[in-house]
Amino acid sequence: MRSRDWPPSETSPLLSSPRDLRADDVPATPSPTSPDPAVIHVSRADLVWILVGLWSPVFLGALDGTIVATLMTPIGNYFNKSNQASYIGTSYLLSVCCFTPLYGRLSDILGRRGAMLLGLTLFGAGTICCGIAPSMETLIAARAVAGMGGGGIMTVSSVTLTDLVPLKQRGLYQGLANIMFGLGSGIGGPLGGWMNDTFGWRSAFLFQIPVLAFSFVLVLLKVSVPISQEVKNQSLYSKMRRMDFAGSATLAITIGCLLLGFSIQSSESLPWSHPLIYGLFITSAVFAVLFAAVEAWWAPYPVMPFHLITQRTPLAVCMSNFFGSMAAFITIYNVPLYFSAVRLNSSTDTGLHLLPHSIALSTGSVFAGWIMRRTGKLYTLTLVSAALAVCSSIQIAMWSENSSQWHLWVDIVPQGFGMASVITSTLIALIACVSKTDVAVATGITYLFRTTGQVLGVSLSGTLLQSILLSKLRQRIHGPNAEEVISFPSRVHSTDEVKLLDPVLRKLAIESYADALRVVFICQLVLNVLALLSCTAIQENPLP
């Protein structure tokens, strides 16, 4: 692409720029002080305010994720529907999975500011509704609305940063963004637990609104990245063709029906042969085929181009991100349950146990970037990082009533550190193996596999947990009123009520939770092993 062709045409990738100049288009030795023509130049003060506006919702999104992971148990207890608590995380992640791929194209149509404001509005509206939700069903729906904006916040902030920061400084700013994300993840657990114990769980949602309003004003006033003239002059129909609505819709139905089939079978104790259950699975399979057909032959700008994921390294990166994200979110959503249901800790103590994991997430990403910059290599780093996650999963699966406090605090750290490093190194491996024109699309595919893995990890682990828990309770609790005790939501299905049971029943309930969670953690171990095996297929390419 020549510099006179900037802004990009409709067929140009979102993140392509005059950095892709051919060798004969520029002097052989450009001046080191020459400004990067791809960058929108703003003053230092304006850049600071823009970064505050972009990163504060990123920080809040990370904070919100760990807050909700900590509060799932108290919220389930409040509504006496602990068996539906996993839907709180699933609904949000499913929305993120379906709407994130659309925001890249949407930011070309509405502009960076318009797309960011849309994401902030949806995330804020959903968060407000979460804080005032009168029922579990309303709360789950509100989390889905928040997810429609949450995915866009992460995507558009990253794209806008690329518009404003020179390429040679991009790594530094990405490191700062990762620190903000890690900080939000780190304090979200203990903050959510403290707010629940002090003010109630609703306050953990409502306190986010002033921060979102502040960010909205900053983005509205400061973010000004012009839309390319060619896109601006296009008809509405041409602009809308850039959005893969059909692909996103068929993907949403595929994943949604699959998750509902597993979740309803577990929560409602329906047999696998029930028409509703196999009907949902058949619908999921049909729409999976339709999704593949849409991406291969219909969508002019598919969210998952098959010509990329059929290559060796992109496929290996996608698979490692998929399995690794499933394992990571099983950790985030089930470790707090272990401390609340098995150790009977308070919400504050439960949240604090996520703090080392969150710190490891931010430091793992920075460490991977530093190693790759120093060595120019990533293959060994990727395998060692994935192996760290496997070792952590082994330790977590071995937790028992005899485990020392030292293990309960430290064993989770290698999972966060290793998986953050894997996510970072595999993204660089992907960028290094595809052409410059495919970088933006390939990066979007990795986010799609990550979010799909996240939503499946949360939902399927919740389904497995409930199924095994119910089975173990029926094995252990006998007598004329046994089924009433087992199935009544405000008894053993509420971890707060477990503390109030008589000592014999409490011991049986705790043992059942421990057995169910151990199976979940073993599944997490299997997923981390699959992620490690996927990483072995990644090719080592020179890093510029």
C-alpha cells in the first residue's frame, strides 16, 4: 500500500497502514525523526486523557470479571438459585463471544469514538440493570446486555491505541494496558468480597457507574480518529456489508444451544433422551454447519476466514487459546467456589485467594514480552509456560482437607502466569507467520477462539459440577426426607445454608462439593494438557 492510498480502502485490513510500504516507495534510510504517517498525532496532554478514557473501562471490565466470579455464590444464595449461578458468567461471555467480532468492522463505520461510546453505553446499561435486578433471570439477561458492550470496549480500545501510538512504542503501551487489566483483575476479587460483606452484592455493580460515566465523557471529548474518506463516502448498504451478521448469528445459536442443552439437563435433572435436550443439540449441530457455510461462501468479510485457520501455526494457536481459555476460566469461576463451599470462607477471604492469580496474569504477559524482545524466540517460552499451567492444575486437583494454607495460596499462581505468557507468545507467533494483510483478521480469530473457550469453560464446568454434586449428595444423604433436603434450593445448593446445617449433614455436603470440584479441576488439567500439545505444533518464525 502506498502512502497516498491512506486512509485505507474498504478492502484493506483494519489495522493495515503505511507501515506496510514497499521498499521502492520510501528512501532506503528514512530519518529516525520522521513521524509515523499512520499515527494520528495528538498532544501529550490529550494522549494522557485519551488513554485514561480508553483504559479506565478496560480496567473496569477486568475488575467486573473477577468481582462477578467472587459474587456468583452470594448472588445464587440471595435468590436461592445457586444451581443457576454459572449462567451469570455464561450469559456475559456468550454475548462477548458473539459481538466482539463485529466491533472491528463497526469501528470503521461509526468511527473509533462512536464504536467505543456504543460499547460503553451497552456495558453501563447492563451493569445498572444488574445492580437493580429483582430476579436471577433478570440478572442473567442484564449480564448478556453488558457483554454486548464489554467485548467492544476491549477491541476498540486496542484498535484506537494502534491509531495513536507509533509501532515502535506499541509494545510499551500494550504492557501498560496489561498492567491496568491485571490490576483490575487483582483487586476485583477482594473488592467484590468486601463490598458484598459490607454493603451487599448489588453495590459491586452500582459503584462502577460513575467510572463508566467519567470514561464516556473523556471518550466523547478527546477521542477523535477520523473515518477514512472512502468509507465515509460509501452507501449505507456498502458499509453494512462489512458486518458479518449472518456469521455472528449462526455462531451465537450454535454455542447458545449447545450450552443450554448441557445446562438445562443438569439444572433441571432431565434425562439425555428428553426431547428438549436432544432438540437443542440437534439445533446446535445444524447451525454449526450453517456457520461453516456462511463463513466459506456467503460472508464477504467473515469473522472466521477458513483460509487462515487451515494453516498449521494459526490452527495450533487457535486451539491452544481455546483449550487454555477454557482451563483459565474454570479456575477463575470454580476456585472461589472451593473456598466458599468446601472451606466455608467469607466472601472477602474467597476474593483474596484470587489476588495472587490476578497478579500472575499481568506479570506473565509482561515477562513473555520481555523474553521475546531479548531472545527473539518464542517456541521454548510457549512450551515452558504451558507446562507451568499443567503443573498448577495438578496441584489444584490434589487439594484436600489436609492441604496447607501455603498450597492454597501458591498453587494457583503458575496457572495465571503460564497461561498469560502463552496467550502473549502465541499471538506473536500468529502475527509472525501470516502476511501483513491478514494480521488484523488473524488476531480477531484468536479473540474469537478465546471467548468461545471462556464461555464453554464456565458453562460446561458449571454443568459438570451440578451433575456430580447432585449424584454425590444422593449417595451420601439417606432417609425419608433425603430427596427434599437434596433438592431444596435453600439447603445444600446454597453455600451459605451449608454452614447452618447440622454437623452431620454439613460434613456430607462439604464432602460432596469437594468431590465435585475435584472432578472439575481434573478436567481443567486435561484441558491444559491439550493446550500444551497444541503449542507443540507452533512453528518458530523470525521475530522482527
